[in-house]
Amino acid sequence: MHVFGQMIDRGHERVCFHRDVDTGLRAIIAIHSTKLGPALGGTRRWHYATEEEAIFDVLRLSEGMSCKAACAGLPMGGAKSVILLPEHGHPITEAEARAMGRFVDTLSGDYIAAEDVGLNPQFIDWMAMETDHAMGGETVSTGGDPSPFTAQGTFNAMKACLRHRGKDPDFAGLSVAVQGLGHVGMDLCRILHEEGALLTVADIDETRVAEAVASFDANAVDATHILQAKCDILAPCALGAVIGPDEVRRLQTGIVCGAANNILVDPAREGISLAQEGVLYAPDFVANAGGLIWLAGLHLGYSREELDRRNEAIEETTLEILDAAADCPSTHHAAIAVAACRFAAGPTTGKESMHAS
């Protein structure tokens, strides 16, 4: 499908392509919706095998950000950007970051850039030297690394899954398999370990695996086998599209609740398949909303108390969606229905509770 066809199919407002001659930067910004407010979303710096893969990634990620903001009750829209690297491991430079900042600035605040895979607070600060529309830095912009907030929100969603299954949200002795030990995955492991969970972990970076084993007494498995780990909760926290039809059939867990974006290859299809298999799925754009709440909340001027309250409310939002799925084909469909209601209601002051919709 051509770009316009994909935009129409997903409901996008704008997709912008940019090339910076001096640095070689190639980047795409996709704004899915500004109906509820300016669109905040991370910048992913990644090597894609084809341009088509990059376009698909930025379109699905930006659509997910709209749903994430809507379900979180935030007066924000959804967008995402990607930087296309010529090869894996391509070095980060200040010049590249500042070129990306100038690209972001051309959208005059309709898009607010934040951190995603491949970026760090320093990159955001370099971007912020060229634009006022970047969140997540530590010196020039504000917000810092949102990973701890994302991890805490994902843990809150896990508690909702247990409650939905009629269990106490007690993690002592509970087995949790975490795929991906980046900032969010490692923070989630820390929280789970402190709560007494038994961890199984995997990552392509053996150093991170060794750190998790030493710090959290985790059991390490090969990255190719983590999705089939026998566990109470499976938490994908790496890149998306990891659970397709084949993986659904091989799962040995009762709950899937992770911090990755777009965990399911085809959310509508796999959402139904998981329900048919008796696996409870916490929609990722609901479970992982903590990072967005943190950065969007700072942008909107929320107090720390309000930010913490909204993160804690992820538990109730998730529980309401899981309960509502009894009347829907899947939990994914139930979450989309909540987002659709928020879109229909239009912009708010942002002071409503997360689960008011």
C-alpha cells in the first residue's frame, strides 16, 4: 500500500520526510492526530532494512501514541518520528541531533519530540538547542529519562491483570519473564524483584543479562526462547511485533503485559487469538503509558503528586478495559473503544481522571 493509502487507512493527518545534506540525516515524522492537543511522541533511531519498514514503523507507532494519550485522559495527540540509520551502530553526533531538532521545529509545536529506542537525554538536549518542542533532556530541555515511570505504570497494569483474574496483586513467588533489558525492562525487573517475583530474563546484550542475574537473582534464557518461557506473566519490553499467530500458539503464560509498543503483529487478529487461547492481554498502549504521562504531564504543568496519581490510575484504567472486554472481541478492541470515546468527546482540560472515559 502506498503512503497515502496507509495514512488514510490509519487516520493520519500528516507525514513529513526530511533529509539534511550536511549530516546525512534521513528522518520521518508522522502526526496521527492533534484533535485532543499537540502530538507528543518519541524519536526512534534505528537501522531499517527498507524504507517501507521505516514508514510502517512510524505510522503504527504514531497511531498507538494517539490511543495511548486518549486512554490516559491526556489532552495530547499522537505522533512519532524515526531516524533512518545507514547501518546498526552508526555513531551518534551532536550535528545529527541538532539537524533533527531543526526538522522538529518546522512543525511549530504540532509535534513534541521525546526519547525512544536509540536515543538518550543527551540527544534530546542537543535537539532542544534547535527547538523548544522537545521533552526528555536534562540540561536544555526537561523531563529526563521517562523509563522509571514507564516501568512503574507497567507494573500497575500487571496488578490490574491479577485482580481481573480474581487474584490478590501480590507478586511474592510469582514468575515473570521479561524480554528486553533496556532502561524500562531493567527498571521493571527492579520493581518486580523488590515485590518478591521470580524473574526469567533475556536480552541480545549479554552484559545486561549478567547484570539482571547478579542484581535480581534472575534466571537467564536465550533471547530466542523467552517468549515460550513458562511463567505467570510474560512482559515483552523490547521492540514490537513479537507476538504473531505462531507465537500465540506457543505461549506458556496466562498473562501478557509488557512495556513494548505494538507487542502484537496484528493487534486485532492476535488480540482475538489470545482471548481464544485463554491468555489475558493488557493492551500495550494502556500498560506502557507511564512515560507519556510523565513527559506530557511536565509539558502541561502537572505537579509531581498529579503525575504519580495518574500513573497509579493505570491500574484502574487497565482493569476497566479488561472487564469491558467481556462485551468485545478482545481486550485490544475494548481499549480502542475507550480511545474512540475520548476522540469523540474532543479536547479536555486534562484534569479528568485517567479512567473517566
